[in-house]
Amino acid sequence: MLESMRSLSAVPLAAGRNMHEHARTPHNFGFLRQNERRKIEAVLDEGGGFWLFYFEIDNYSIFRSLLGADVAQALLNLMERELSAMSEEFLRDCALEFHERLEPGSFIVLCAAPESCREEFPASLAAFRLHLKGALKRESLRLSGQVLDVLTGCARLSLPRRGSLEGAIYAALCDAQRTARGQLDGSKLALMGEFRELIEGQRLGAVYQPIVNLSSGAIDAWEALTRGPKDSHFHSPSVLFDFAEEVGQVFQLERSCREAAIRGLDGLGPEQKLFLNIHPRTLVSPDFSPGETLGLLEKQGMSPRQVVFEITERHCVKDFTLFHRTLEHYRGQGYQVAVDDVGTGYSGLWSIAEIRPDYLKIDMSLVRNIDTNPVKRALLETFVAFADKIGCRLIAEGVETPAELSTLMHMGVHYGQGYHLARPAQPKPLSIAVLPRRGVSRGVLASLELKCSLPLRDVAEPAQTVTPDSPVHEVRQLLHGSEAISAVVVVDGELPKGLVMSHHLDRALSTPYGLSLYSHRDVTRIMDPTPLAAEADTPVEVVARKAMSREKFKIYDHIIVTERGRYVGIASVQRILDTLALVQVEMAKGANPLTGLPGNVSIERELEARSAAGGTFSIVYADLDNFKAFNDTYGFPEGDKVILLLSRITAWAMRRHGASGDFLGHVGGDDFVLVTRPEKAERVCKAVARCFGRHVRRHYPSDDRERGYVTAKDRSGRITDFPLVSVSLAIVDCLGQCSLDSIGRRAAEMKNFAKTLPGNSWARDRRSPLGCGEKNEEAAVAES
């Protein structure tokens, strides 16, 4: 249609009731003089109704070739006379009226609907169309014995937020032509005005749903989801996009959606990304300009590296070669790509592999009830393996239950998204559901997650630095000089501004024209402006977790080390991993083989380090009651399960109610030691006591559970009734330096006192903290 419109000839017709022949001019709606344009725009600005009516003689070119130019011209003359006559009758109340002949056989009429009859105006014009059809049929039958029909359509004109009046007229013409040819249902025509007002008037909004890293629990990205106004027919996104596809307005809608998403985002974290949904046909459309998106991003202080184009798999890609070439172009600008709805659409694994997405989003239909459906688990395991093979990250959509989330984490899915984690909202929801622990049975790695811990400064190294105005060719010489280095940090004063890795620079300069394009420009054009940076006192395992959760092309980039935001050095991923490996070996020497938690050696080191630091801390000693009777009755394997239960519940309580840097160790058997801050200790103990009391009952047969006790031999060999297993927790506060002997004696006293309390209980020593030199023998306070 666009090409045909550009080649049309027009006969401009003057405003008013009469049609006048003018010299033919290229079609650009040139019949609108400047003052007439202003009149139309004034009507539209005031909210007035302006309509475009389209009239086309059906099969006119065939009719003309068969019956000759004279007969065809006679019919055109009839059309012009009838349009003039019927305009007098049906459009006499219009303040403004314009006529235009398009290509041979078709005409348009533009008219302003009067205020008094705006609601009835389309119905009145239906009679206009019927009269015109009747007149043409009678004349064509008289002249040729053939019956011709008139295709008629109409559309309401809306003044666009961007573009020209001619563009608005052309859009209305396309709608009217689709109506005339049956491509646009007349019932939809009434909605077109409302639809265009939404997308042109910035009335669309966006809500944001977090995409959560299932390893770290951090929000790594946000997906923008479009919403229409609540008082609109198009509030539902499905209605909005279905209508756009039916009327051929997907590109215009998506452009407005991208604007709303970026405009309402209110900033991203340095490592966070924004997922924008995009139709495959939009991506390869010649009208799609990533420059528009780039301009919006720059206004919000964002870059293409923070944007992921999310392409739905439900739509078929017909020209895959063009689509693939277009994707590579946008990737070169820094945008990333995700394939959405994997498992429900046209694209198989082969086409996904050809696209080489950075992310695969598993459709919620495969995620629903995955904890109870072995077939779905098998399918998802295939996708996990497939994602690892092609080097992309997996996102599970539609996570709605804790069981689904736990199963996905156990299977190794990288990211999760769904109502259980957080619902879409505006402004962005900043809190999510607490992730379940992946399980302390992972041995030493589990203990590393609780406590390692070396500060990042211990692995930091000095690095070569440059200023932001340094030219790229000088940076290249530094990286490839006689003492080749792998990275250069861009520093402005004492503040780090970016990072240049040698392999990233080589890749950029090796592209066609890369050397000539960047060589003499400043380094900010080619540096990574959002490298991973961490304070020097951050534990190395925390930094390692963040480093390994980055996008794959940055996963081995160096980490910038700072002190209060000021640059002090860099740390390579390799050195961090080597350090962690050494720590794991050392911790494995004293790790408990059942739980994988640090054992006695590590516990002693932890207590000595805390005491030497001179700060205040609390020790919680946990011990199971009636555990021997349980072991004797049900066997050691069942006893091990109860010990594991206590370790998992205690680790959960620490994460939920404790402080960063807390420590959990397994003394042996059913004894555990927890180190936390004094103000956190009681809340952790309450959570352990209550949660263990609920869950341990599941380890008993139903009859023993209902009876509330088991019968077994005590230590002297007598048959005795023993209550169900419970946990006793003793809190001892420490201040400053104190010996392990004094800690052990005080903890043993408090543990014995706690075990005298019935059921699941905790007790806190209210005497003066150890290490403060005071001898206050005030009684302990307990709670069960």
C-alpha cells in the first residue's frame, strides 16, 4: 500500500461543495493549503470529530480494459457528480469539507462532524454510501450491461503526537481501505480512534516484574509489561496486542510500549537489565529504528547493554536469514536477546540454537506443577542441558508456589519469575519472597555459603589506570606492550569509571572499520561503564557469587576493588577461585561428614577470631533432647535425618532472622553452635524452636506421633516413656577477649539449664557477658 500511494497521481479539489480539475501532481494530499491545514488541526486539537470516507469502483481497471476508456470515464464523471450532489444533502452541516481523487476509480472525502450530530454522523453517512452504490450500479448497467459495485469505507482522523497531518490522513486512509475491502471489521472501526489515542497520547503504562537470580536471590532484571488505562477497552494487554495484530498496528503499538517502559522505569542497578517484549516482524521492519530506543535510554542514563529484546516463540519467523542478520546488527550495538515462551511456539531447538539467544524463557505451562510432574521435570532437564551447551541462561516463568521454586532451584535453573516471587507492579517491587536454601547437604560448599571468609582486599592487586580522555590507541599499547597486561581501569581522580579487558578491546577493534572508528577516540567509547565493583571488606565468596552470575561474555572480567567508593585495585576471577579452593580444602579438614558444616577446628578458629577482634557477639548452643531414645527405637539412619533437619532449620533461621557474617558449626552428633549478634540471637532461637517442633513430628509413625511419646530403655536399662524429640538452645553473650575454656563452661551450664525446660525451648544467660570482667550471677531467663 505504501508504494502504491507514493506513485499515485491526484486531482486536488478545492474546499467546499464543487469539484474542479487541477493539474495532476504526485500524491501528497496537496489539496490542503496552509490555511486549510490549520483549520483541520484546530478542529482536532479541540477534540472535534474529523472523518475520512473512501470510495472505490470495484475492479475498475478490469472494467476499463474490457469496455474502453470512454465508458470508464463516463462512470468516473458520474461518481464526481454524485459525490457533489450527495455532499449537498448529507454533509450540509459540516463546517469543513474536502474532496480528493486518488488513483483512477477511487476518491476520498474529508469532513468535520458537527457537534450536534456527532453520534449519528456515521449512520447518516451510511445512507450516503448506499445512494452512491445505487447510482453507479444503474449507470454501469445502462452503459455496459454489467453491474459494478462501489467499495466504501470510513475511518476517524486522529492528530498524531508525532509526525505530520498528512501522515494522520494516510493512516486513516489505510483503515478506510481495509474496511472497504473487508480486511477490517466495521465493529473494530469504532475502536480504532480509542486505540490510536492510547498509543499516540502516551496513555499506555508499564508495570515491572523482577527476574530473580536463583543462586544469589538478587533481582538481576525487570520485565516491562504493558497496561492500558483502567477505564479503557484496552486495559488488558492481550486485548491490546490482539487488536493491534488484527488491524496491522503492531509496530506502532510496540514503539509506544517501549517508550512507556523506559520512561516509567525509574532507574536500574549497575548490573540489572530491562527486558522489552518485541515481535519478530517488528525487529526486521524497515521502520524499526533502534536509534529511537537508544535516545530514550540515554535520557534515562541507560545503555543498550542493559536492554534485552524478548522475542516470543509463538510467532513464526518467515525470513530467518534477514532476521538473523538483523539480530547480529543489534547485538553489535550492545543489545541482548531472549527467546520467550520456549516450548509452546513455532521455533524448535534448532532455530533457537541458530538465534543463539542470551536467555531462554521457559513458558509457565512447563513450570506449572513441575514439583509433582516427572514428565515436565524431564523436559526442563533437557532445556537446562541445552542452555548449558549453547551458553545461555534459563529463566523459568510463572513460578507460583514454593514447591515449584524449590524444584527449579534444585534442577539448576538460573533465574525465576512469577507471582510467588513478586507480582508486576509500578513502581518496581523491590522485595521478593525469601528463596529456600538449596540444601546444606552440598558439603563444604554449603559451609562456604554460611562463612568463609577472607576479605576481598586480601586478593586485590594493583592495576594500570588511565583517565577517561585517554585515546584508545594508547590503551591498546598498554595492553599489548612489552609487559602485556589483561586489563586497564579507567579512573577519574580516585573514582573508577570503567574497565577495559584486553580480549574485549581486541574483539571491538577486529570488526570491519573498528580500528579506524575507535583508534583516536577516547577510551569511554569502548570501555565497560558498568563493571563489577566491590568494597575491599566484602567476603570473597560473595564477590565470587556475583561474578559467576554475570552474563557469559563478562563472566571472567576482573573485579574492581574500592574503599568507600575510591579505587584501590583489581581482583581477577581466577585468583578469587583459587583462594576459595584453598579455603575449601582447609575447611574440609574439619567439616562434619553428615551436614557438611564446619566442625570443631573451624568452630574454635571462629570463636578465637571473634574474641580477638574485641567486639560483642552471642553464642547459641543447640542440643536435641530425647534423641538417644529416638535412635534406639527407629535406627541411626532415621536419627541422621533428624540431625539434618535441625541443621537445615537452623541455617534457615539464620538467613531469615540473623545478620550477615553469622556462623553455623556442627560440633558432632546432635550438637550445633551458632554465632550471631546479641540483638539477633533470641529471634533466631524462637524461629528454630517453633519450626523444629512442627517438623520433627513428621519423622514419627502416626501412632507414636498421636500418643506423644515412645517407650525405650534409659541409660540405666529401665523401660521408660520418652517425649518426642525436642531442641534446647542456650544463649551466651561475649564481650571482648575471652578464652575458649570460659566459653565452653558457660555454654555447658546454660545448655544444662535449657534442657530442664519442657519441650522446644531456649534460655539466655543474663549474667554479665563473658570477657567484661564482672561477676554478676543473676539467674538466666528462659522461654519454651
